[in-house]
Amino acid sequence: MAWVADDQLQGGKYTIEKELGRGRFGITYLVKNKNSDRQVIKTLNDDLLNSLNQLKRGRLKTMFLREALKLQRCKHKYIVEVIDSFEEADRLCLVMEYVDGVSLADRRQQILSEQEALRYIQQIGEALIVVHENRLIHRDVHPGNIFLRVREGQPEAVLIDFGLALDFDHILTTSRTKETSEGFTPPELYAQHTKPTGAYSDIYSLAATLYVLLTGQTPVSALKRKVDNAPLVEPKKHNPQISDRINRAILIGMKLDPKQRSQSMQEWLDSLGLTGQNSQPSVIVPPNNNSNWERKIQFWGVVIAAIAAIGTLLSGIVGWIPVFHPSPSSNQPSQSPSPSSTKTP
């Protein structure tokens, strides 16, 4: 039931321009609001929801609500901003700012200087500290999810695409492994069985990103390293200009054993020598007791979770949640049953 260009949501508040991309967990659309400002809408992937039983479907929808609350608290100038949330045609949606710029993937043929590369890594590392303090992991840090925009005449990095950001304890964090980025995904996220995931998983991905920025080469995948014993070529062998300290920090960040990596993002940034360089305190925005939006998400998240344990009537219960505002029925886009869609990377 994917939306197409010119479909209107929330009674015309948002107009679909095009689909930006999709993965196993979600679909992203470029939209315009009534002021003609471009924004991004993210929603859960229908194919995923339809592949789950009622119990898991209810859990995933509950997690989406909790994620909406947590991402709202991840306030940082290097994190894409969550603006709004609503429900449309039984689909939960997050509205996020549209970052107009180019991704670091678009510059991968250009080897960056250590100074420039570390500036971007510092910015994204600071953003991820806030994410981790809110009990989230990004799970998909790579150059394509880091955009560069110009602010006050200076380029700065912005972390986008939180479609895979799920709570540390959520079952789908470790049981679903088709959503991986070759060369950037740590081995624990390929696992078929439950294993802990934490800040060290994003550290692996950010270290691999730094590897690419300084060498122009994508590192061998963790799966090939673990299963086929494929060697990880030291970044300094690709680029002799890389300092020993940075070379060592990248290799530590990309250790196959999570216990051998830095255990916090701040610790890994320290190993790069970035402490105190353009750093700023990472702040968790505390819950606002006067926020109806937050109270409703918390309340209904508990309600859905309880009903999910019973395993019945889960797919319909989310429609009762008042925090997501259903559009008037007369303004809902006319849609025909969706054919099975294929995942794009």
C-alpha cells in the first residue's frame, strides 16, 4: 500500500513528492507541507508487518511509538530532527526535517585529509553519544547516512535515517539480519540468535566509515572476516599518510569481538585524540511532564504491550492511539491493494 506522488496525507497537510528509499523496517518519502517546505516522512514497511504474526506485529508497532518518543529527545545539531507524528490509513508515521545536501558516500572517491575526516567523525560521534544515552542504537551508520550541509559557511555532518534505530532490548534488533550495510555492519548484527548489542555496534560502523573517508576503500565485511577469515587490510597500507594513532583507533573500533572494542563512543573518540576539540556536552532532553504527546505515547505503549502478550486484536489496537492523528476519511488517498514490493538497499 505504498504512497505515490501527489497523494495527500492528513487532509492535505502533507503531499507526497516521491519515495526516497525503503529497507526491511521502513519506507521513507519526500513530502511538502502546506508552506511548501520539504520534509521527510518515515513509516513502517508493510511487507515487514505482513510477514509477522500478530504478537510480533504488535510489538513492532509498540516499539515504533517508543522510538518516536526517544528520537524526540535526541536533540542535537548533528541529528536529523523529528518534527511531528501521526497515523494515516492505519500506518504510523514520523515527520522529520529534510537535509538538503550531499552524503559522504557521494564523496567516497575523494580521499579526505585526517583533519577534515576527523571533523565529521567527531560531529557524528557526538550525535551518537546522545542516541546511546537514550537507549537507542542507530544500527546503520555508513557514509550514505551521513549528509553534509553548510551552516554559517562551514560544512557539517548530519546523521540521518533512524529507520533501524530500535531499543537495545527489542527482539527484532538481533533476530532480523537482512538489513545490513556491506563493510559497515558489525558481526553481532548478522547473528541469528540473541546477542547483546550496544554502543560498540555503532562504534564498529563509525570506525569503518572513517576507514573509507581516509582510504577511499570499503573494508571487507565482518561476515567474511569471521566466516572466511578474510583479512582486514590496515587503513595505513592503503594510505601511508594516515597517522599511527588514527590507524590504531580504526582497527580497535573494528575488532570482531565487541568486548575488544571501545565500550562507549566517548572512549573511542578519546582514542582518536578528539577530546576537547569542538566538543560539546551531550544532553538528554528530560521528559516534559506537561507534554500530552509524550504522556500519550508512554501510556499507550504500555497498553499495546500488555495486549500484545495476549496475541489478539493487536493490528487494530494502534488505531485507537490518540497521539497519532488519523486523517479525515474523505481526504485519505485512494489506494488499491499493494503488490509485494522488493527491498532496495
